[in-house]
Amino acid sequence: MKTSFRGEIFDVVIAGGGFVGVTLALALARGGARAALIDSAAAGTGETAPRPIALAEGSRRILEGLDIWRHIGPSATPIRVVHVSDRGRFGFTRIKARDYGVDALGYVSEAGIIGSVLAGALDATAGVAVLRPATVHQLEFSEGRVRVGCAGSEGSHSVDARLLVAADGGKSSVRRLSGIGARQRDWQQSAITSIVKTRLDPGNVAYERFTDSGPVALLPMVQRRSGLVWTLPHERADALMALDEGAFLAMLGKTFGTRLGAFTETGSRTRHRLRSAHSRLSVKQRLALVGNAANHLHPVAGQGLNLGLRDAAVLAEVVIDAVRAGEDPGAITTLGRYAEWRRRDQWATSRFTEGVVRLFGNDLLPLALVRDIGLIGLDSFGFLKRTLARHAMGLAGRGPRLSRGLSL
Ligand SMILES: Cc1cc2nc3c(=O)[nH]c(=O)nc-3n(C[C@H](O)[C@H](O)[C@H](O)COP(=O)(O)OP(=O)(O)OC[C@H]3O[C@@H](n4cnc5c(N)ncnc54)[C@H](O)[C@@H]3O)c2cc1C
């Protein structure tokens, strides 16, 4: 690990080494751009609690383009059907991969696996200078470059680059230090995640079941396991976290129903307090925002990381093309291409996610009727369902080269 960058000017410095920041760093290095990455967490301190992550088909293609998918794919479970239903009501719909000519709508992996594969790929990449643990706390924008000040266990450092990328998560310090506002929301909800076992094999079916207390998602995994993401108001989550294993499983069975038989085991449970944040700008001179720093979504539709990976793939392509053409990667004219390309997808994915939370997180009778009609209507209107499915698969709009099997 290199800790002194005095005198060097990188093409890009990335603040934040979560999944999105590391993916961006790998893509930039592959395309020959000189990148530095700063993260406040020490190496090897990623997520350890089991948490399922649904990766859309579009994300699989991006990771395959980076030659990373071969390390994630073998342990990931393909989702061939998504079954959406509303507990105690009549509406439900199924989205099937074969109707869209793909082998799978998405894949279920674990955050720990994705994290360690990305960390391994970063270690094996010579083209990225990594500084960690170091927290970005100061920015100085000037003609032709940005100076990023950070402090870590080995003292203070500064890194110069032509472009700074904020990949530092939903509470982004870079966004704040740059004076960019965000539309923020505390949903007053928690998500409980775990890996559970059921009497029946989920096969390749993902279930999203909307209930009076909030949505329960069960994402298929091997050996009759499913990744659980259960969203509830805080006080219900407190009560569930306090239950012993047997009582928790019984409550889950009562809420989800009997489609997978009885729930027989649960791994450790983790609780996440749910917030969302949408940056008012995605670029300004010498700065671009990606992933949660740009759009931090409610997890109900499992789209946050998928959206962030698309940000990373598009930004890498725009920057690499600029560097090759001898253009300034931090100029607003360059970054405007990224902002314009990503605008529609970011807007649609954020709106869709918020729409689902509002519609399905509300038990008012008129809304309940609307969603029943919606679920049935969706089944009857092929066009609507197709549009929704292509979005959920991350295949809507013009994809970056990485997701089209082309080299960067
Ligand atoms: C319960 C739950 C379930 C989810 N399920 C899914 C799913 O199935 N599919 C999906 O696509 N998405 C899912 N998501 C969303 C997904 O986890 C996130 O969108 C994604 O991990 C965001 O990655 P990121 O790299 O943008 O941000 P983060 O993961 O927040 O990473 C930010 C990084 O920046 C670093 N950092 C922060 N501040 C600084 C600083 N000042 N200086 C330097 N470094 C800094 C942090 O150490 C961290 O490494 C889920 C989220 C939750 C909560």
C-alpha cells in the first residue's frame, strides 16, 4: 500500500472503497486511467454478517466485463421467477426470465462474498493506488485539479487529481464538503436481514410479499436456504430482534405464509435503519457522484447496488474515452456526458423504488385496492410488465460497453 502521493496528479481520485468505489477503480485501471482510492475503513474489515444481495442481469454483465463474475457466479443462485404478492389480498404477479429471453432475471449472492472478491481483485490490480484507512475531510478545488485532504492511522495526506469521485455512501462527506444538497428521508423503518432455511426448496423463485407490517423478500439460495430482507416499522423490528430463534421463525412463517413450508432455521439477524438520500447534482466541475453518494435507495426493490454499478460502468467509460482523447476528465463538459447518460435511469429507479414503498407500505383501503388492481393489471398488460422487468434487470436504455461484452 502506497501512502505518499506527493507530486503525482491522478486522473481520478475515488473517495470511498465500498462495492461501487472499488468497481469503478477496477474499471478505470482496466481502461488505463491512473486512479487512487481512499477509504476510511481498514482493509479486510468489510461486512461479516450474512446479507443477501440480488444482482440484476445487467450487473452480472458488468462484473463479467471486469472478469470478476467467474468468482461470484459459481456460488450465486439464478432467479428465474419473481413472485410478487399482497398478503391477505387477491393481487399477485409473476415475472419469468424465459419471457424476456434471458437465463435469469438476476442472481442472489452474499455481501461478504462480493466484498471479498472485489477486495481480492483490487489487491491484484497494479494500476490503483490505495490509501486506507484514511478519511477524506478536506477538498480544495482549483484550476485544473482537486486536492483531497485525508487523515488516517499514518497521519494526514493529500492526493491531487483531475477528477474526484464521491463513492462514500449515503451520508457522503464529499457531497457535503462540496456544498451539494440532498433530498433526504428517514423512513422510520428497519430492515432485518438473515439467511433462513425452509422445509421446501425455493428453487429459483424469489418472493416479494407485501404484508400489513411491511414487505418480506425471500431470495433463493442453495440447500433450501433463502436470503431474508424483512422491512418493518422500528418498534416491530425491535420486538422481532428480541425473539429467540423459534419464536422468530414462527412469526416469519405466520407473516410469509406456507408457500415454502415451515421455516426451520435462521442465521444471525442484522438490523439496518432505512434512510434514503438523493443528491441534487450528480456532477460539477472536477466532481462526480456515484452509488449511494448519488442515490441512496430504500432496499425494498433491491436496486441500490445495481444502480451504483451502472453509475460506475458509465463513468469509467466516459473518463477513459476522455483520457484517451487527450481531454480533461474533470471538465464539466466531460462530466456532463456522464450526468446526461445516467439521468433517466437514476430518476426512474429512484421513483420506482419510492413508489413501491409508498404504495405497498400503506394499508389504507384505497391504496390497497390500487395495488391489487396494479398487480393484476400488470399481469394483463404485457408492455407494462416488460418495461418494469427490463428496468429491474438493469437492461433498460443504452448500456455501457462493459455490459455489452465490449472492452473498455
Ligand atoms: C438491507 C439492505 C438490503 C439490500 N439489498 C440489496 C440488493 O439486494 N441489491 C442491490 O442492488 N442493493 C441492495 N442494497 C443496497 C446496497 O447494499 C447499496 O446500495 C450498496 O452497497 C452501496 O454501495 P456504495 O459503494 O455506493 O456505498 P457504501 O457501501 O456505503 O460504501 C461507502 C464507502 O465509503 C467509505 N467512506 C465513507 N465516508 C468516507 C470518507 N469521508 N472518506 C473515505 N471513505 C469514506 C466507507 O468506508 C465505505 O467503504 C441493500 C441495502 C440494504 C440496507
